[in-house]
Amino acid sequence: MLTFKKLYAPLTLACVSMVLAGCGGRSGAEGKQPPGVPVAVYQIDTGSASYNDVYPATVIALNQVELRPEVSGYLVGIFFKDGQRVKKGMKLYSIDQQHYQAVYDQAVANLNTARSNLAKMQQDVDRYNELAKNDAIARQTLDHAVADLQSAKMQVAGLEASVKNVQTDLRYSVIHAPFDGTISFSQVKVGSSVSAGQTMLNTVSSDDPMAVDCAVDQKQIPRFAGMLGKNSGAGDTTFTIVLPDGSVYPEAGRLSVLDRAVDSQTGTIRVRVVFPNPRGVLKAGITCNLRVRSTSAASTVLFPFKAVVEQMGEYFVFVVNGEKVTQRRVDLGARINDLVVARGGLSPGDRIVVDGVQKLRDNVTVAVIPPQAK
């Protein structure tokens, strides 16, 4: 038993010493840690930048018309190939003209008969007037002749209008291209019965130039209004588009239209940029990205994109105020490599957290450390 006590006492003392030493070590380590979440910060400054703002857009035809017949009948001729480029006035479709030609010929014959009667009545009135000067004819006879002459004139005028009407129907039996463009697939075949104003024959759309429409935030109205009406010179790349395959369309565009009103539901306004299309690459309905070149002044606010926190479609950063951080909403612009343009929400001199944002929430105490020490 004595031997055990001699061995136990030194062992107990050693264990107590190790425990105390361990506690003292942890207490010292805790005393060296900074009071708060360690973060690295970036101080906001301004500078100049050149970048592209990107907007989802759609290619549309500047002019597009649905072809429908103005008269009814059977289709007897198609004079184009599907997808063919057509010239203004080119003959496209023909509707059976026999009925309209017969009606026209009858109307012309009736008009000629009425004109002949009118000429005869005019001669009678002229002769009666001469006789009346010598009191060689009853006044009533002259009055009746004059009345008949006026009636004949009105009949001729009515028949002339009728001829024009049936002539229009005859002309509408042949359908021509309304402008230069590309015609689509024919919706009818030869022999089909078509109805005036109802049957869809085809669609013709212009193809050079083409328009690209997109919606931009109403805050951008002054910027786009300043570019409206300015002609793009050679080499001007203010407006370019990226096609669905990722390639950049080689032709530059010019701003053509800024819509008359803002959409009250979305807070956006529609803009239209026109692009040359000499090779027919642009087709109506293509979805693309419109790039708007911006070369900003020295007042542009740029900061690291990694400082941004997204919450429910909105973007925030943590701004350091003394020893605490405040969450602040920012309006983001274009990204330039690892930086992003701040359109609103930040001012020169603001300090924002760029490392450690995942551990933060509003009004948390932080300890600023150099980025390399984190």
C-alpha cells in the first residue's frame, strides 16, 4: 500500500498540472482572437470603365403582312416558290377571273349604252333651246327634255362607279407582293376555294434591314434618348447582338425607336435597334442578346462581385460601419471580369465586406483583417 501511495501522488500531481496547463493554454488563445467575425473589406472608389450592358432581345421584321384575298373564288395560279425573295409588285396568286371579267364586260356595255343615250338627250336639249329662242316649241317640252338629260347624266355617273367597282374586283383577283421581302410557305394549293378577307394565303415580311426589340429599365431612358436619331458611323460598335450560337453578329446597329410609354407593370420601356441584314442571317423570331456599349466617365463605381449576396432576386452587400456591418441593397450593372458596376446603393468611401460574407447578418460585429491573413 505504501508503494502505491508513493506512485499515485506524483501521478496525480502531474495530471493536475497538465489540466491546468491546458486550461491556461486555451485561455491565452482565446484572448488573442479578435472580438467579432473576421472579414476582409474593400473601400469603394470611382473610375472609368468600358463595358457592354446586355439585354435579352428578339429579332423582328420591320414590315410584315398576311396575304388574304379581297375576292372569293377558286385559286388558279401560284407564281412563286416557298421561301423565295420577292420584289414589290411581283405576281403571287391568281383567282379565277371568268366571273369578274364577265361582270366587268357587262358593266362597261351598260355604261356605253347610257353614254349613247346621254349624247342623244344632249342633242335634243340643244335643239329645243334653239327652238325656244324663237318660241317655236312649248316650254314644257324643253323642261321635260332638260329633266331627262339630268337623269341620264346621273345614270352615267352611277354606271361609271359600278365599272370602277367591278374593275377593282377584277384587279384583286390577282395578288401581288406589297413590298420587297421574303414570302413564307403557301397555305393554299391550286384549285382551293378562297373567301374574301378570310382565307389565309401566305405571309410576306421584309428582311433587310431587320429590327431587334428589347425592354430596358425606365432609369435608362435618358441614356437611350440621347442616342436616338444619331447615325452610326463606320466601325461604331455601340449596338451589337450575340446570336443563339454564341457568335457576334458582324453588322452594327443603330437605335431607331424609343417607345412612347413605360410599361406600368414592369417599369420598362421598349427600344428598337435596326441592323443591316444583307446576307439574310437574321430571321424574324430569333432570340438574342443586345449588347449596348458603354464608355463611362471617371465617376463609375466598381467593386468585386464576390461581395454580392443575392436574396430573392435582389442583391445586397455588407457595409462596415465602425465595428458592425449593415446590409445594403445595391443596383448592379454590367460585370467586368471579377468586378461589377454599381448603378446605385454605394458611394465612394464606403467599405464593404469581400471575404467572410457567408458568416454575416445585419448588425453583426466584425473584425477587419487583411485578405491574405484570412
